[in-house]
Amino acid sequence: MAPDADPAGGAAARPAARAVLRSPYSDGEWHRLHPLTPLLRGGLSLLVIIGLIVANLRERLLELFFPVFTELPPGELPPDPVDFLFANNLLLIAAGVALVVLLVLLGLFRLSWRFHTLRIGDDDVEVRSGVLFRTHRRAPLDRVQGVNLTRPMVARLLGLAKLEVVGAGLDANVKLEYLSAKDAEAIRGDILRLASGRRLAEAQAGPDGRVPLTHQAADAVASGLQGLVDGEDLSDAEPESIVRIPLGRLIASRVLSGSTLVLVAFVIGIVVAASVSTLWLLFTVVPMFLAFGAYYVRSVARGLRYSIAPTADGVRVTFGLFTTVSEIVPPGRVHAIEVRQPLMWRPFGWWSVTVNRLSGRASTDTSTDQLAAVLPIGTRTDVERVLRILAPGLSSDEWTLVFRDGILGPVDDDPYVTTPRRARWLRPLSWRRNGALLTADALLLRRGWAWRSLTVLPLARLQSIGLRQGPLARALRTATLTGHVIAGTVQTTVGAIDRDDALGLFESTARAGVAAAAGDRTHRWAG
């Protein structure tokens, strides 16, 4: 099916990014996904069916592969279905039924593949699917927040990958699964170029929505000259990571975590309980150790193959050993940044960095949290490198406020507004560190003594600022300051601040946020 014809002048108004598209899927026509898509999407059903067959043929399989066990006395298991089929002459009928079911499944998979199509146009990315119940999802290019590329282990063995176009809104993502790995990389670059070109075209368009001929000519000449200078465009090549995480550091960071403290507490409780009664231990010890073991394996595997690097389209973050996820966060899409340091990491000088950003997924989707950690573990140098590409707008003077005074502070000449002495019993250990500071580009929130953290809220991304005061806070003349941004794992609240200082921050942050949003251009980029 061909896309709708462009209105008069529409072809001239297309973004300049159309000239640099590399994937055959990006021609504005409807295309089908990879032929193996039904196998991967319906693979779970096939595994369940195979599991049921194996469970019912367990005795026959034991006799075939382990004949020694057939000499054992029979147990109280139900009769083998194969013996029942032989005894009643139903083997051919059962084989025919199994063949019909297999053919029906293959036919349904084939039919679903034929009705599952995608189109990448000048304005949006569309996916149509379903046979009886049709669905049509669309991600407008001017609302694209990023494109994630995921390679599950089975898909990687087949050379396939899936894309997820991140939209601006709840459950607004559009998934393209599955594509060949080469096509997926090319399509991701095309979508990001189209999205950035769309914004640039809208910025240059006149009142009638058309791009002036002078701008079109200038863009064409500039593109040609830039091509002569740059030569072959290798922007789709995997960029070199600015951070390397050694395996020993990654494993040690998982061991020296809060989960280990919980595990030690459980072990102590079990040892104490074992002296009284051991009957219930079988129902708690084994599942508990399996759960913790799975957590450690999963967290370590997720940190392997980690890389983070700046690209023309944004910050690229890749992680995962079994299932590899590669996401690109375009400029201006990071709404909050938090640098954390657990107590047991402090002797080694290790930190982690998490962000709040639009994920386009439902609030019940637990996989959203894995996209928050952009640096699982790193030194101060690693943290500084990551922050410089996530918050490039911070000036050199602000970096001192972030590192020396924020992450490592407080210092003697502390510029942060902190908890007053009269209320220090509310923060007995961290009252000097607990504070906030407004800079030219961000609101900085500093918290914690045992678990130290610093939150960076870019003013251009700040949606609003809140001030809260309960009865106890009114009696102590303190208040709680909250920066309202996209929901996520980053803490955006700091409490027990002097009331007058909090009011001053509230008013100045509100004015600075409006000014920063009015002059912000980070949501536009050229890929």
C-alpha cells in the first residue's frame, strides 16, 4: 500500500533528513517485518506445548535415553499416554490431530505476519497488526523521545533485534519487532534523523507550514558542501564508550549493596530461628537463596557489555549480556539526574548515576526501571564524564558547585542552603549536608550522610516547584522543597530547609524555570 500523496508543496516541505536515509523500510511505504517474527513472538506458546508433550511422554523418553531406569519398580505415576494410544489403536489419529494443530499454528503465525506491517513516513512511524482485531499505533516524529534497540538472547542467535520508538506520553511507545540487526540499526538512525529534521523544518516553516525556497536551497547547498568535507558518513558505527566498568568492580559493587545487608539479616534470623524450630526453614531458605542468587546474576549480567557514548543523535547507552539493550537519549530528554553513593561504596570512591526521562511505557511496566541507571558503577572521573554529556549546558563555575560542594560537600564555605541548627535533630547525621542550591541552569538538591546523593534538575525541564510545610515544620520554621518533573527513580525532594530560605528558593526557581523554558532549544537537534 502506498502512502497518501503529499499535498501541493508537500514534497518541498519534507525535512532535509530524507536525503540521508539508509534503510529500505524508510521510503514511506508499508513493509512487513522479518519472516521469523511469528516464531519469536509465538515462541512461548510453542515452548509450553513442547513442555506438555515432554511431561506426558516422560516414561517413554526415559526408556529411550536412559534404559537403565526402566528396571526400577513402577511408582504411582499415571499411565504413559503412548501406551494408551497403542492399546486403543489411536496412534494415527493422535498423530493426525497433532499435525493439524501444528499446521493451524503455522498458518496463524503466517497470517499474523502478513497483517503486521510498518511504515516510516515524513510525519510519523506507524504499525498495523491483528487479524480479527486490528490495531493501528502511530508515533508522531515531533513527539519522539528516543529509539531503543533490544536484542534478546534467542533473537541475537538468529541475527534479529527489535526497536521501540519512545513517544511522549503514557503507554505511547510503538514497537517494531522483529527486524534484522542491520536493518534495525539503520531504521533507528533514520527515525532519529527524521525526528530531528522534522523539528528543524517546523522551526523554519512559514505561517502556511511551508519551508521557504531560500531555506531549501541553503539546506541543499550546505548538505552538499558538508558531504564533500565529511566524506562517507559513518555515524551509524558503534561509538567508543567513555566509561569502562571492570568485571571485578561490577561484582564487588553488587556484593557491597543494600541487598547484601538484607541477605545477612535474613541469614542471622534463620540461624536464630533454627535453634528453636527447623520445620519451616525448607519453605523459606531455598526460595530466598534462589531469589537473591537470581538477583545477583541478573544485576551483574545487566552491567556487562555496558557502554555510554555521545552521538550526533544523543547519548547512546548499551547494556546486557544475555539480552542486550541499546537506547539513545536525544538532547533535552533528561528531566532529572541523581548521583548516589551507598555507605559501603565510599571507601572505594564509587558512585552510580540515574536519570528520569520519558520512557513512553505504562506505569505498571517494571522494565522501565532498568532504563533509569545510565551508570551502574563508576569512579568520580566516570561520573564527571557521564554528567558532562547528560548535562552539557552546565558552565565551568557550576561544575564546582556540583562536584566539590554537591557530590563531595559540604565544605567550609558551603554555598548550599541547609537545615538550620534549631531543626538539626530532624536530620541528626546529615543536617549540614541536607540542602539546596539554585544555579543559572539547574536546581541542585543534596541529601544523606550514609547514602549520599545529589540531584540535578535542569531548569528548562522543570515543570513546577512545590513548597510543603506540616505542623512540626511550622513550629520549627522549616519547609520541604520539591521539584516536579517526569516521574522516575530520582528523588526530587529535600526537607527540613529553613522556611525563609525555602521561600526564596521557591520564588527564584519559579522565575528562573520560566525563563529557561522560554529560551530552551535542546529539544531540537540535527542528526
